[in-house]
Amino acid sequence: MKDKFTKKALSEGYKARSVFKLRDMDRKFNLIKKGNRVLDIGAAPGSWSQYAVEKGAIAIAVDIESVNAHKVKYIKADIFDDVLFEKVGTGYDLVMSDAAPKTTGILDSDNYNSFKLSSRSLDIAKKVLKRKGNYICKIFQGEYFDEFHKEVKKNFRKLKTIKPEASRKKSKEIYLIGIDKL
């Protein structure tokens, strides 16, 4: 059964309901501007990149799964492989990650795997973002959340935490937004 955000996404031509999470965060914090270079980590199926392009940004989507979104450059890569840096380059205005692990239902394992993905996206952001660039990342709330929160806070002038309206109520996901990379 499709919820209202899934139905709305499909009717508006988006690949996934997650676009409304990004739209909500962008409207609150003005994260994507015309001409920005945006790196979308864990991008499949591509709705975040799709939205960034609609806003006038240049989007590079990275995932091990296929991304086929109009005007989006797709790079098939494992984010844990350092060859990624050669493929994506530097000078980004925004790094965003809606990556999630394949969940097992084992809470400790799922939280740890979410933390690993989030930590890697932060490592990438630290290397490829311009000074004063911004960062968006999903992480599951759990025992690793505070550690990750502190690490993001060390690297950005401001840090915001948000659970967008389009997030499912029972979901443990939460988004951290790092504003103005130091």
C-alpha cells in the first residue's frame, strides 16, 4: 500500500517519496541554489539528485545501484572505496546522503550499519566540500547518534537536526544538516 507521499512523488514524476524530505529541509535552510555543485551519496533511485537539478544545481549521483535521472551525472561506485575521490573530484557546495543500510531487524546491527554509512559520507564531505559548503545526512537514532552528532558539529559552523514531515512516524531516521563547513 502506498502512502500519500509515495503517491504524490509518483504523480509529480519523482523516483521516490524521499524527495519531500529533501524539499522540506531545503525550504527550511535554503541548501540548494542555482549553479551549486551537489554530490548525492547513496543516490538511488535518484529523487534527491532530480530535485537538485530542478533547483538549477549540477548534481553528481553516486551509488552501487543504478540511478537514471534526467540531467544527473551518475557514477557507479562503492562509497567505501577511495577511488571514489578520483571519480568525483572536489569543490562541492553541498554533499547530501540519504543512504541507508539494508536493514535486518536487528536494532544494534542496523544502527551500527547506519552509523558506518553516515560516518563515511561525512569523511567524503570533509574532503570534497568547499569551505562554507553544506552537508545533509540521514542516520538512524540509536547508540551511535551522539558520537556522529559530535563529529559533524566539529566540522560545521552550525548544526541542525530535523525529522522531515515525509519521514514515516515509526522510522528511526533523523537528518543532520551541517551548515558552513569550517
